[in-house]
Amino acid sequence: MEMLYILNHWHWWALGALFVLGELLAPCGYYMAVGVAAVLTGLVTRFAPGMPGLWQLGLFVVLTLVALAIVHNARRKRRNKPPTDKHSPSADS
């Protein structure tokens, strides 16, 4: 528990960078969502340096859940979209 009291913005930004690099290895969008949540948590921590570590962790969890819901919803919409036929003859010809 002691470790949570020494978290600062650099820790969150490093975690975000690791997740964004993970997105390069497995492009699915979920790693990017967690990385963005970590970077946003680092941004909040940068401007509110007195925030306790447990509050930072809670903020990270909430932002991660929101970001993952957005990515999941976007992937579901893209998967359920009917395919378009780009090679069909046009009405003019």
C-alpha cells in the first residue's frame, strides 16, 4: 500500500506509453484505450499533485472502463454495418 502514495504523473505517462506500444504489437484498440486512460490520469495528476494514490487508481479504473466501452461500441457498430458494394455498375452507364 505504501507504493500507491508515491505515484506521480510520470508513472502514469510511462504506463500509457507502454500500453500504446502494446497497441503496435496487437492492433485491436483495447490497448490504446487503456493507454489513453493512463495518460489522462497522468494529466490530472500533473495538475493536482496532492491527489492520493488510491484516488488516482480509482480515476484510472473509471477512465479505463469508459474508454473500453467506447472502443467496444465502435467495434460492434463496425462489425454490424452491412457491407457496401463498391463495384456495382452505376445508374449512369
